[in-house]
Amino acid sequence: MPLYELSNAVRRCQNFEYRSDRPGDGARENRGFKGHAYDRLPAGERVTLLDAAGPGVVDHIWITFKNREEIAPAHLQRALRLEAYWDGAKTPAVACPLGDFFGGAFGEAVSFENELFSSPGGKCFNCFIPMPFLKRGRIELVNESDEDINQLFYTVNYRKQALEGEKIGYFHAYWSRTMPPVGQDVTILPQVEGAGRFLGCAMQVATHPRYGGAWWGEGEVKAFIDGDGDYPSWLCTGTEDYPATAWLLNPFAHRYTGCLLCDEAGGRFQIYRLHVPDPIYFNQRIRVQVQQIGGWQREKLKELFTPQNQPQVITAINMQDGSWRNAFAPEQTLSLFDEDIPGDSWMNFLRQDDWACTAWFYLDRPENGLPALQAYPERNQSLFEKQ
């Protein structure tokens, strides 16, 4: 709405200084002089960040925490579980590790701003996604670690307002960490039933050491919408193409797309895309996946592998004239060691990596039926060591 347009909406916030939904009830401690700016969150306990009667809309969430001298240590970003419940639902619409919910990059202190999230100086977390509720909104934070959080600061800004129209989308967020077998896609968002809007996702990829420095991001992101079967209604042409960049990755943070971490030496990457100007709506169901496909120069791959242990090649691209040969059909096979392939050819191949994905979406109901959030030990362990 235009800045000059007035409204009957009533502004509220909740934090440790203002723990109720009542008007004129904030900053009561220490005679109103910063009496309760933060609090502790002991190990194994939870705190309610918001409990508000509807109708209303959450406009902004701000959180930061400090454990001893360290601001938002990486392992605790995965140990703190953020949950949001709408309209009395028994299961959370949002169930994510704290840092991942805000588009985190392996817990690194990355300063960034985009359309929906920001982290000024890499020292706090902001979310500006509107989250409507009709009857009640509740947001909680759970400390699943064995460490006490000494200082937790937060503010949830919301407005109490009648919501126009009969249809609203409840905000949801889903997180998972997985390393599917070679040849299987990574599920960013499992199939969700109902009508809604896929708002976007963030992906953190830890590359498998067996592939050395080979590029990992040739897989296509695909959205299977409503009646789609084996083939999707929406896709991109490569993993680095999904955040609207090209030819591998470099760090950047743009309004709708970005790469917050590009650690080639450590094999750690983070990318995001927000489908704000290009909404992906669905009326019956949706499922979002990304393929595990890498690529590298043929001669470099030959230094890593032997004819006996080479990965499955799916495409060979002649870098001199741009021609390509497909090799994934049963009658079409290629080897890194085929003599008729030019040495500088780019070879796309199937691979396996460690993926942690956060999907944000709206749904026409407050519960999504998705799998529960993985337990903290599973969220934080090395998947490579499990093999």
C-alpha cells in the first residue's frame, strides 16, 4: 500500500520486554528502562516468541543470540529449532533449524540483504515474509543442544487486522538434510497437497571428497505442479542457473537470487532463489526436486578416476563447437576414456553430495502433512562419515 495510505490495523510486537498481546503492556520492568532486553534459553527448553489472537499478520522477525563471547555459533544455529503454529494446528507449519530458516550459509557470519531476509554484519537474523493467521499465531524456539544460550534477543512485529477475502495462504517452511544415492534427485519440497504458492528455497551443498574439485552444480531444479507425472511444468537448466547466474558460482546477494557462500577449497556452497516476481502457484499439489549432476573437463576427471570406478557420464560437450552427445539412454553410453572424445570436452556426470535445503511456501491450510524435522544429531553430523 502507498506510504500515505492510512489503515485501521493495530501495530503490536512481542519480545522479552513485551510478553503479552494486550495494548500498552510493554517495558514494565525496571521502570521502563531496558529491564528485560534478553533472556537465557537453557539446554532442552523452549521459549514462546509470539502468542497472539487473530486475525493478524506477522510482518517481521528479528533474532540474535550470543553464547559466551561468540555470536550465533554455527553448531547452535542448527541446534535451535524454530516452529510456527497457525490457528490452533497441532503440527507446526514452520519447523526449521534457526540459521537455515533465515537462509544461512553453514553458520558463517555472512552480511547480506534480499527481498525477504537479511543479516546486517552477519550478526543477526531478519525475516520480512508476511505470515497471516485468522484465529491465533504462535511461534516458538527450542534449544535442542546441551548448551545454555546465555543471551537470546528477539522481536516479532505483527499487526492485528481483519484479513480481506476468503482465501489466505498460511506460511510454511520445510527443511531437510540428505545425501541420496547416485542417480536419485534431492527433494527440496516433498509433495504437498492443497493450493498455494512456492515462495522459493535455499540450498547448502557440501561436496563429496571423492570428486575432488570437480564442479557439482549441473543438476536441474524442477517443480512438479498439480497433475504432472514424470516430467515437470517448471524447471531451470542448471543448479547455478537457478539463482540466475551462470558459468559456475561467485558470492553475491541480489534482491531475489544469491550465492552467500562459495567456498571452493572447502567444498561448501549456498544458493537461494525467491520466486517473488515470478510466482509458482499450484492448485492441487506441488513437489520440488534438484538433480545431482556435476561436470568437469574430461582430462581432469581422468586424473581422478579409472575406467573401473569412473562416474556415469550423461553428456559430453565439445567446447570447440558447442556440439554435445547425450549418453543417458540405454543404447547411448560414454566413457571418460573413449578415444573419440576431444580431451577438452566438458563431461556432465552423476554424483552424490550432502544437501541441506529450506523451502518456503504458502498453503491454503495451516498444516502441511510433511515429515517431522530431523533430530539435532542427524541435522549436524557428517553424512560422508556415515557411508
